[in-house]
Amino acid sequence: MERRELGKSGISIAPLMFGGNVFDWTIDQTTSFGLLDAFVGAGFNAVDTADVYSVWVPGHKGGESETVLGAWLKARGNRAKVVVATKCGAPLADDKKGLSAKWIKQACDDSLKRLQTDYIDLYQAHRDDTETPMEETLTTFADLIKAGKVRAIGCSNFTAPRIKEALATAKKLGVPRYETLQPLYNMTDRKVFEAELGPLCKAENIGVIPYYALAAGFLTGKYRSEADAGKSKRGGGMKKYLNPRGMGILDALDAVARRLDATPAQVAVAWLMTRPGVTAPIASATSGKQLDDLVAATKLKLDAAALEQLEKASAE
């Protein structure tokens, strides 16, 4: 299995990350364990989660996804073989959010307990925090790395100007920089990333691990009308894609999939893997069939005709 380095971190991963937001939300622990077993068994080695998953579920308080992942790591005894990426900073409660020194330290320790490990491979700032000085945030992350609790750091949902500021601040202070960016990027959501973020990450050798590789399921072709919204817990968010451009993208995915004997999901993920600067897309699966699609996507080769057809349909 091919390995790609996360920025300049020295950490290498297979070209697809499993999105752990589904653990103890849309799938239970038993199903989660089975999918993780199959994912690693297929040669992949990186899982992304966050402390905030899944605080939005009634009765949840956050940390549920990390707890499932931690239980699996302990049960399988394979911690050293798995690259664990998690995040902090998104609101868990009014007093549990942001990127202050106090909260980052507490959040890290809380995540380590839930993950049942003594280190996090990639610790990411989930949301920018303009109220906390950049120096404070980066110095705190540096302390965690020095303490052996974190191997490398990254950021998610940051703007290009703020990434530039973070890089300059890290250089000035002589502390570790953000080695990765986790942005929203897929065939339907291209404009923001491709305008500034992509070129910046490529120029600075920052690893890109985009989330919602399948646009929360839209690019699988599962949702083609508002009547399809009830097909899953994510269906309510599909309305924004149900427009002429979205339908055109699905038509192109269908056509390419038929010609290459693939599925629309496989084509969509394979397309993302061809994009300049992308290290590894993050995608979730809630069934063995969905996981098979993701695995197959990493082996699918899109020819020039396919790439041209997909570009024409998805260009913004």
C-alpha cells in the first residue's frame, strides 16, 4: 500500500483516512469495530476523529467517537500500527472550547483517556480561535509535543491568511508548525479550497486531508431529490446540492462509473485523490459495502477522458 507523508511530520499514511465521526452516532460499537478491522485489514492505517463527536446527538456530551476508537485499539492491541488523528477546539460546552492554553491541555488529556493511549499522532485545531493569541496556542501545542503526548499538529477549517499567520508565528517562536490542513473539499465544494488554500498548502508542503470526501453521501448518488432526504440521518443536509450543478455532477459520475465498471462513490473519491496537494481524503463508511467502495476507489485509475468529463461538470 502506498504511503504519503503528512506535511513534513515524518508520519506516513495510506492515501485514505477513515472518518470516525460515525462511531456511536450512525453506527454502534460492534459495527464500528468490524469496519475498523476491515479497514486496517485492507492495508490502511489512519483514522480521524474529534473530541466533539458526537455532541449533537441527544444524550451525548462529546467524546463518544474517541471512546469507541480507544476501546477498539485496546481490544486489538494494535496502537503502534494505527495513526490516530483527533481534534480539539470545537465547542463541547460554554467553558470547553477554543484554543487557549488551559483548554488545549485539558482537552488533550481528556482525549488521551478516551483513546486509551499515551500519545496522539496528529492533534488538530478543529476551529480557529481569533480570541486567543496565536503564540499561546502554538506554544501550548509545542509543550504537548515536547511532553510526548502529541507527535505532530494540524489545523482544520482555517482560512489561508490565518494559516500564513500561524506559519510565520511558528517560525518566529521556533516551535512546531501546523503540518496538515483538514478542509472541506470534494467535487461539489471546490471554490474555497482551490482559490487560496490549495496553492498555499502545496507551496508550504502542508498535508491536505479533506473531510466530506463524498459530500456527506451526496456523491454516492443516493440522494437525487428532496424525497430521498429520509434515507439517512444526514439526508437533511442534501438540499443545498439538489440544483442543476449538483445533478450535472451526478450525471458525470454515473457516466464515468458505467464506463470504468465502478460506482459513483469510487469515482468521486478517486477524483479527489488526483487533486494537487491532497494527501489523503477522509471518508466514512457505515456498512461493509460502503467500505468496499472506499477501498476500491484507491485502486481506480481515472483516464484523461474521465478527468475532463468530471472537471467540466464540477467546475465552479
